[in-house]
Amino acid sequence: MQRFINILAIFVIFAMTLIPAVGRAASSSVYIAQVSCEGGVFGLRLPQHLPDVMKLGPIEREEINEVEKWDGYTTTRKYVYFTGTPGSGLAL
């Protein structure tokens, strides 16, 4: 019985040493110069008009960032948060 407890203790200690290593390995990133989300083949292409952008998915909330009043019209800049990953806002 004592041998079983010793083996179990060694296994638990071994597993506990691997958990931080797995966490660190998952957070690493790789930069590939040919891949960019700002243009080119892999670039993000959003619809040109706001009503079409709002149809991309369920909206969690909107925040007004800035309002500019001009002669005859008003410009509103806002963040639109779609349901999904926390902090996944889109500045419009």
C-alpha cells in the first residue's frame, strides 16, 4: 500500500510540474510576415454600410465613442460589441 501511495505522489508532483509548462506553451505566438488581416489575400473585408455590418452577428452592446456635429449632419463614432469573445469590439 505504501508503494502505491509513493507512486501516486510522484505522479501528482510530475503532473503539477507539467501544468505551468502547458499554459506557457499555449500563449506563445508566431509572426508570419506574409499573413496580415489589414489587407492582401487574408485581409478583413467588412461591408461598406453600417446596417450591413450590424447583420454580421448578434450584438452584445454598443458604446458611443465620439459625436461630431457638422453643418447639416452629425457623425457618430461607436464601438459595436458582437456576442462572442470578451473584448471583441469593432470601432465604427
